[in-house]
Amino acid sequence: MSNQDQNTDFPHRVVISDEERYSIWPTYKAIPLGWRDGGFEGSKQACLDHIAAVWTDMRPLSLRRQIDGDPSVNR
């Protein structure tokens, strides 16, 4: 981990995985494969607060689809 990664004063962004799980990512780094921009940037704490407010169902997307009986989900 670089010194810049240990410093939390730089801006972060909220990212969302293909399974609709949320995380934060430094804005100076490219978003990794399998993740997309969640549409929110700010301080690390602001991003964490945003996630706490919007991520109300912690189940991965594939599990939610399976439970809801989505026929496109392979069982």
C-alpha cells in the first residue's frame, strides 16, 4: 500500500460491483473491472455516509434474483 493510499484526505468515489455491492475507491485511481461509478464523490467519510444511506439490502444481486424467482438465474 502506498503512502497516498494510507492518507484519507484525498477525494473518494462510491463504486458499485456487478453484484450491486458498494465500496469506496480513490478518485485518482481507475475504477477496477467489475465495478462502476456509483455517482457520488467526496471525502472518505461522506462516501461511507452515502453508502450507509442508500445500500439498504446487503444481499448480492444474484441472491436477490434467486429469492425473487427470477427465471434468468441459473440454479
